[in-house]
Amino acid sequence: MSFDKIIYRLTDKRIPAATGIGLVGDILDRAGFQEQFRNVRSEDKRSRKQIDCGAIMTTFIGLLCMGKPDFDAIAEFQNDAAYYQTALHLRKGFPSAATLRQRMDEIGKTQREQLLKFNTHLLKSNYIEPTALKNGMIPLDMDVTPMDNSNTKKEGVSFTYKKFMGYAPMMAYIGKEGYLVNTELREGKQHCQSGTPEFLRQTMKLCRKITDKPVLVRLDSGNDAAENVGILLENGAYYVIKRNLRKEDRTEWADNIRSWCKDIREPREGKKVYVGSTFKDIFYTTENGEQKSICNRIVYEMIERDSSPDGQIFLEPEIELNMFWTNLGESDQEIIDLYHAHGECEQFHSEIKTDMGVERLPSGKFDTNELVLELTMIAYNILRMLGQETVNQAKAPSKRIVSRKRIRTVIQNIIHFAGQLTKHARQLFLSISRSNAWADAFLGLVQRFVAC
């Protein structure tokens, strides 16, 4: 069959723009999200609210899963209010943009502990087991990711180390998939180590609720602190932490490495790589005030360049010195490779800030933006769960074999999924086209997260 041209017209058929929101609503409903937060009392003592706090936060999670973390985006639900109300299991409808903003301000950071607890419950109740590394350990990557909120007067926005005005939240990802286990909004000017010991203790407790396997914590040089090492040792965790040489003499270190090292490689003329280990005592104080010390392993990688790749000879050799604290027994090169894999969390940061649009936070109030970030954690994990399930499905479209679906792919192909709504015999039917390449994957997600 051939067509001369396409004729465009409006139809009264119900075709929601984001039918995949129903999956999000069902996952939250099965985990009991609204029931847990329905009776939360806000700080506002005025008349009882028609829409409870659980419904307010569920609505915003729905917006986050659409990649639209903005209060005004709620207007998109107006075109088919009945569907979105059913999809998100909202008993009394959904709020206006003004009401959503006001109620989010009222809730603020009062529910942080409960949201963290629910997040672990969400993963456990859906039988999510973070994937381990080849050595059998579960990676836990913690890192600060500055969020650009320039040209705003939001509370807490200040100059970050990336040289723009914004926030500097700390994120903690577990497993090779990168599930978010904890997050904390911080002012842009706050040093990455400030508040990290408490954050680390809290994160370790959350991890123990998710997995019984040994945890490998990876941290950047900004978090090179004896207190962090002590916390990890007291919690029975393994770690690879990049050393911050601070005021140590790099020339002395280079001379010592040249004299110690037995593993010297020369990948090209004019370039030498020294790889090895040494040991140094670390002194730390436990949470109970007890003084302890440990002889800790340091893995080093020193790169010495006498010339550039194109043959240009340097007047003085260029020295690049990388050192890592660790309590693992793997080879020196394996420790270095394990730390390099830590850089993958930059991809997770990008998916949150770019794919989900959570960088320029929507409120002028710090506590509200902290709530937004905590709800982002739940929305991100739901999207990650949906993406990982499609990876395991043989019929899910894919150009190549992948171990993880990007959040943008999930939003585009699962959340914004084309379907036609019909109502018959007091039931709501969502009809999807067999010609849609993602139809089988979508039905597989329904079977995994809804039908069972």
C-alpha cells in the first residue's frame, strides 16, 4: 500500500503522551509508597490538606521519571487527568503547579530518613541485587557532582570548584549498574570532605540492608582522610582511595620510586611507567573516641615522560604520580584498574543531570531542593530497574550487547510509550501496536513489575 501524502488531523481518541508512567505508579504502589507517607504532618498548621503528602511526592516522582523536574510541568497531566490519576494511583487527583510547589516547600527535608529507608525497601522488594565486580565485591562509588545553577538567587547556591555558581551534592552509587543508595544536597562552596564521615556511616548502614556481599568503596583524593579510612575499617569494608599528596615532596617520592620499583614498563620511547606498592601507617579515631593505627598499603603508578608521542624532547622530564590507599590483596595493576573504573560514576551523574534534567533545581529554598534530590534518587532507581530489566530481555531492541540501558533510552522508549486508552466494562485498557519495536519489552516490564 502506498500513500500520496499524509493528512494531519485531531482525534478524540485517548492517546496519553507518557503511558509508561503507569509502570512507575504500579512500582511505587506495590512498594507502599503512598501508604507510608500518607499521614505525614507538614509544618503548616492550617486546615487539613485535601491531597496528602504521599500523593504530592508521588506526583513529583512521576514528573522526574518523565525527565521534567519542574512544578509547572504538572500542566501536561491536565490533558488526560483521569489517566494520569489512575496511573499514579492518586485517590484525590493531582495538584496544581502552585499547590505542588507550596506543598513541597512544606515537606522540605523532614522526610529524609524515611525516604532513604523506602529507597532500600524499593530495591529489596523488587529483588534487585547489585552486580558484583569480578572479585565478587559490590562496588560503592561516592563522589561530588557540581550542579550549575548560575544566575539564580537560590538558597545555598555558591561558587563551586568547577568555577560556576551552584550546588555540590554528594552521590553514592552501588553495584555496576549504579543504583543510587544515598544522596545529600550541599552548598556549592562546601568542601567535599565536610560532612562526609557522617554520610559514609549512613551509607554503609544502607548498603548492609541491600546486600550481604563484601563492599568495595572507591573515593577520590578529595576524600583522602584518616577518618574515612577508619570508618571503612570499623565497618568491615574494603576500599580504594586516591591519595592526596598535599604538602608531601613529590620529587622525593619520585626518587624513592625509581630506587624501589621492580615493575618498570616502557610503552613507547621516551615514556616509562613505574608500578608497585609500599606501606605507611595511618592513625585514626573511632566513633567511640578510641585511638587506633594501621599499616596501610599504598599502590603507586608513576609515569615519567622524556618526550611527547610525536618525538618532541622535553627539557625536563614530566612526572605524573598517582597513589592509592587500599586494604585489598589484588595485584598492583588490578588496584589501579579498580580505581579507574570508579570514573564510570561520572556517567551516572550525567544521566541524572542531563537525561532526567535534574541540575537546575526548581525551588529557591534549599530544603525543598534537598527533597527534590531525594525523590530523584527514587525516580532514578525506578528508571534504572526498568532499563536493567530490558537488558535481560532477548526481544528488547539493541544495536549491540550492553550491560546497562541509559536513562535517556528508558525515558524515550518506555515512559513516553505510544498507546491508546479505551474504557470498557469499568476497566481501562491500554492498547499498544505490534509494530512498535519496544512492544514486547514493554509487556515484559508489565509482567515483571505489575502482573506478579
